[in-house]
Amino acid sequence: LVGSLHLLHPDEPVEYESGRSPRVGQTRALLRVVRELGGGRAEPVLLMGDFNDPHLPRWHLRAAGYVDAFTALGVTPEPTFPAHPLATWDLMYPHVVLDFAM
């Protein structure tokens, strides 16, 4: 099973209003769907995309047994955000890795 994802961007009003990351719920839903599609079989799974969060989605995926490709290869990933060479983005946001393959 190969899946591509793009989790909700962190600047959405729902996150400010609730104080909680909607990406956690999205990751849990993703894990449920992958289990259902696998039908209980131990099939290989590759999930990749923009997690829009450097920590929480990967924590939940790791807890479910997934390993990110960077860790498996022993490679330190380069930051993927900000992707635009704009001075204002560089000053406003830390350089973080948001894109992964698990």
C-alpha cells in the first residue's frame, strides 16, 4: 500500500481556537484506514507527504510501528520548510523538516 498525504496547515483557525493539533486526529484516522485497507494482513506500507508538523504525526506513526526513511537510512534530513527563499519567511519561521516518507 502506498499513500500520499498532506496534513492540515498549522495556521488554521481551528487550531488557534481549540489549542490542539488537528494533525493528531488526522494521523489517527490515517492509521485506522491503513489497518482497514490491509485487512489485518502484514502488508508493506509506504506513507509519504507533507506532515506540516515535525513531531506529533511521526510520534503516532512510530508508536504504530512505522519507521521514517531518514531514520532507517541513518541520514539527517535537510529542512523542508520554509521552501521559499524569501527573507521574511526565513526570519518568521524556524527551518524544520515537515516532509517525510514512513
